[in-house]
Amino acid sequence: MTESETIKNWVPKFVISLQDKGRSPATVLAYRADLEQLTAYLNEVQKSLPSETTQADIEHFRDHLMSQKYTTKSVSRKLNAIKTFFRWLREQKAIVSDPSREVSHPKIEASAPKFLNESQYRYLRDIVRGDLRIAAMVELILQTGMRISEVANLKLANVSRDELKIEAYATQPARTVPLNSAARFLIEDYLRIRPSTPQSEYLFISKNGKQLAVRNIRAAIDRYLLKAEMPNYSVNDLRNTFIVENLKRGVDLVTISQAVGHRRISTTERYVSLAQIKETGKKQKLETL
């Protein structure tokens, strides 16, 4: 048992184990940030070893986050990272018992997903029109329902004229999503100004040719939503908009569910009430927003 190794030293090893298991880059990045935040907190209370950490320490950290105005959803996500980390430490025999096991999640009040109405997403298009890279990403999500992490990881080789291939990651299998002309035209516009050197396999890159991080994409789109006077919306609501609009226009549940990568049809069914429709449609072709 390697009891003398500090939590700070264990975190990079845990990150490598996540990468070896094929966890998505966004998940790995988030878990590392969450655990670094925990490490800093534990150092403040003079706890550096896994064996020194108690259930009370983790509960205090949870409560500290809540006092710092983190949302219950964010705190719960951070707690998931911590629980996964300590389970792994026990597997590595770095600790005898898991101090996070009995730590409860903060109660999350369920709220209905938000979505943009037609006038709102048309206005957002107008606002982002001068930024071809962001305009292409916004249009991709509106027309395909892709997750923001999938947009970040989309490769040039997986973009064809009529479809996109989304590679398997984490627990998500690979899938193919139809690409309509509205999204394709904006991708083509972006490709005309996309940096050609240094070469990158990813579609959306920085001026230096590096893959854009999820957090940077989110921050950029959030800025445009704020500029469009929609501060209560987020990039995830664009994906919701795709689902709701296709339901309203009579596309069947299976087609929508397959497009967005829902593992269960029941997940897609939750949007039916949002769409305010009495029964789902039978169209097997996605609509253009």
C-alpha cells in the first residue's frame, strides 16, 4: 500500500487511467479540474494524504462549494468526480476504506429544459453572422442536435456533403447524423477562413491550429447569447431547440433520438410536453430549422 503518496500525486495517475478507459476529453478535463479544486481545499485544512481524508472533509468541501454559489448541479458533478477518484484509490490499495461513499449529493430541483423559439434562434443567427467559426458551430447544433463535446471533437475526415460521423466515446456508440444544406453552407464558409497551418485533424480550431476546448466554445457562444439579450440560455439549449422543433414539425421519436444520441427513447419522450403536441409525428426525415 502506497500510503505516503499525496492526493496531488495521485490525481495525474487517475487522469491517465480515465484516458486509458476511453473517457471523453471533456470528462477527463472536468474531473482533473474538480480534483485539483478538492486538493487545494484539503491542503488548506492540512490534509494531503488520501488516508487522512474523512467523510466529514468531503462533506465540508461540498458545503463550501454551495456557499460559494455553485449550482447544485455543478456541485453534484464535482462530487461524482470525487467519488470516482476515491473508488479508484481503493482499487489501487491507496486507502482501506472509501471516505466519499456515504457522502450525499445536494438535492437537485428538477427543472424543465429550456429551448429557443423561432424568433430567438433566428436572431441569434444574425448576431453570430460575422463570426464564421461560431456561426458554423451554432448552426451545427441547431440543425443536428450535437452535444458541445461532439462539436469540439468533430474531425474534418468525418464531415461529408450529406452527413457527419460522430465517433464513439465514453459510453456513447458511434453514430451518423444527416447534414442539411443550411449547416453545410456555413461549414463551407468557415473552411474558407479556417487556418491551414499548422495542420489539424479537427474541424474547429484556434488561430494557432489547436483543437478548441469545450469550455472555450461554451464561453464564446454564451457571450453571443448575452449579446442577443438571452442571458438565461446556454449552448445546451440549442440542442434542446433542435429536439423540440423537430417534434413540433412531426418528426418521429426514433429518428430524433438516433440523431441526438439518446440511449433510451424515454429520454426523447420527455421533450414531448415541451413541444406542446398531443401526439408524436411519423416523419423519418429531420427538418431544417
